[in-house]
Amino acid sequence: MKNFLFVLVFVIFTSAAAAQTPRVVYDDQDNLIAVYDLSPKYDCGVRNIVGVVTSVGKDYPDVYFDVKTAKSEETVEIHTDILSNADRSNLFFSLLKKGKRVEISGYTCGSNGVLDAISIKAVTKPKASRKPKNKARK
């Protein structure tokens, strides 16, 4: 019975620790393009926004930045203490730059209106498809 309890406790703690590990995605040029699982699960509402980063403020381990959407300007918070040092610096170098278009999903807990980021990813414009030119026959 003691072994069963030990195994049960071990499984619970390792699965909880695994849930806290963020997933980072890099492109072919080693630019960070997305970070997922930045925040633990809360019993709050979830919102998604798409907009342009207008300002970034660092208060380690938290980062606050403003995103201008089509309708308003939102303040977003990221807890960076779960990221590695390399991923944290790439977050600022690749993703959280003024003028960068991003998509964020996050929790809206409390009345302060700050979005607690779950995931953040770069939004790129799709490349225009080139149609072959029809040359008129003579």
C-alpha cells in the first residue's frame, strides 16, 4: 500500500510539473515565432486578441506589454520565470518588439483588465500567390 501511495504521489507531481513546461516554436532562421503554455490553468474566462505591440515593460519575472487591437488597446502580462534564459531573450528579440503583429490567448481574472497570457505567437501576412501571366498568342 505504501508503494501505491508513493507511485500515486509521484505521478501527480510529475504530471503537474510537466503541465508547467512551456512549449516554444522556432522557424527555419531560429526566430522565436510562438510560445505556448505560459500560464497554469485558472478558472477564469479566456480571451483571444490579435494586434500590434505598442510598448514593452520588464519587471522580472513578469513582462507587461500593450497590444493595439482593431477596437482597443489591451495590456498583457507574461510570467517569464518558467522560460529558459535563451528563450526569454529570444522572446524580446523575436516576438515582443514594438510594431510586431501578434496573436495572444489569455485569462481575464480579476477586475484589473490585464490579460494573463497563455500563448503568444507571431502573425504573418500570407504571401500573395503569383499567377502566371497569360501571354497573348499572335
